[in-house]
Amino acid sequence: MTSPTLGRWATDYTAEALRRAALIDESFGDFRLHETALTPRETLAHLVECSVAYDQISRGEKPDWAPYEGPMEMESLWSEFWNRRPDFPIEGDEAMQLHLEFVAFHEWYHVGQLCLMRQAFDPEWKSSTIYRNLHVSLRED
């Protein structure tokens, strides 16, 4: 497997795990697992901010890290995130490294957070459902 193929696979796999972990429901949006933790709504807004910063950095600009100021409904945030989520770069080691850092690896961190929040919010939900192939025997899709 080539580096670009592996990078694209990691990015796509992360996207699938994020889709499986997220619960796009207003009742879940403001659930706070701990007083210092982000809510699911804040997490999605943060991911939008990161996509904007990624775009600025990839153009050679310093990111301004401006707070997200768009609609805060869960479905709107979800759409905004996917609309802004960067495509995997075609070539260039630096571009691929930036993408993996900001997208694939950083988003996995938030997949874990969303899983913890979702398990606390809905104890019946099985976190193993985020995986495509691993723990298939444990999944209950």
C-alpha cells in the first residue's frame, strides 16, 4: 500500500467511525460528560473550526482560530462539518502529513470522546459499532 493510499484509507475510515459514533440529535447536543469536557455540539463546532484552520494552513496562512459562528443546531453543524472537511491531498508529503494530523488523527481523538459521551447518554449503545471490520462479532448494527 502506498502512502497516499494509506492516508486516504485512514481519512475515510475515520469519517466512517465519526459517523457511527455521532448521535445527531438535539437531545444529545448539550450532554456534558464532565464540567470541563466539550458537549457533542461544541465538539462539532470545534471540528468545523479545525477544518477552517487546516484550509488556512494549507494555503500558507497563519490560522486565525476564529470561533465558529454559524447555526448551532446539530444537523446544521453536522452538515457544515462535512461540507468543510478537507479532501485528502493528491500528492506531497507535507500536505499528506498536515491532512493526517488535522483530519484522520485529530478526529479519532474526538471519536473517542463522542463514544464516551454516547455510552453515558445511552448505555444500550455499543461502542464497537464504530469499527468497520474489527470486533465484527460484537457489533449489533
